[in-house]
Amino acid sequence: MKKIIVLLCSVAFAFALNLQDISKTMQEKIDESLKILDQNKNNKNKAADEIFALFDGVFDYELMAKLSLSTRYEKLNSAEKTQFNQAFEKNLKKSFTDKLALYDSQKLKVVALEEKNKRAFLKTSMLVDGKENFVTFKFYDKNNDWQIYDVDIFGISIIQTYRSQFKDVLQNGDFKTLLEKLSSVDFSK
């Protein structure tokens, strides 16, 4: 039994993302994603599933959900937190899948990695209509495994966008209303 536990721990740490590997690993995942998109132009759901398989281990969806709900998250009971985490991840992935239709052979390239205050910011560049735009992946160290907790797309934080919209919903409704909207609306717009 002890050997199995050691093996599982070894496997888990073998896939941990180290700070010095973020740029290289992310560029590889981005390049593979672009290939998947080119190969599945007529099937965005298949492309999205394959891309999620590449990136799911790098995103901390639970922390993203928590940050997006801000202080209200701690007021939820554990069942509500589970419901919210699942609904948030599903909404985020649905939003991404819906936006795949906008993909038109753009290339995303790693520009720089900056470490600051126990965080890492991976800046990537994309040409859109001849103009350089930036996507920044924000990482934090989760037990020696660097995970993404937010993404700034062209200067707009996904988490801040969700937080603002969730705040608006909760000012006029309750948690159940938020869950219903999260299941039916693309909040990342």
C-alpha cells in the first residue's frame, strides 16, 4: 500500500509545473492548441474538449471561482461552494467554446515571464487585424505547482469581469439566482 501512495505522489509531482518551465510548457500547450483548432475548424466542441484536456491541470478553477465571488464565497456552505465551483467552471468553459468560432488562424506567442510578489505573469502576444494584442496568464505557486488563477485578455481580467457581473446579480437576487444565471448566461463578456 505504501508503495502505491509513493508512486501516486511521484506521478503527481512529476506533472507539477515549475516556475522555470512555465514559458516553455505554456508555449508547447499553446502551439498544440492552435494545431487542434486548425484540425477541428468545423467542430468547436471537439476542439474545446481537446484543449481543455491540455490545460485543465494548469488552471485552478476553484480559486478562480472563489476570487470571482470575492468575500461572498466564504459565506457559502460547503455544498453551495461545490455547486458554485462546478457552475463557474462549466460557464468559463462554455464561454471559451463559444468564442472558438472567432478564431481565424491567429498565433499566440510567449513574450516574457515576470515573477513578482510570489506570482508569475506570462505575457503572450497575438496579432489581430495587424495590431499586437496581449494575453497575460497569471500564476501562483500552489504547493510547488504553478497554477493559473486569472487571465487578462487584451488588458481585461476574466476574474474582475466575473466579479463585477456577479456583484450586480447578487445586489438584486440571491445565490440561487446567481447559479441559475451562471448556468444560462455567458458572464465572461
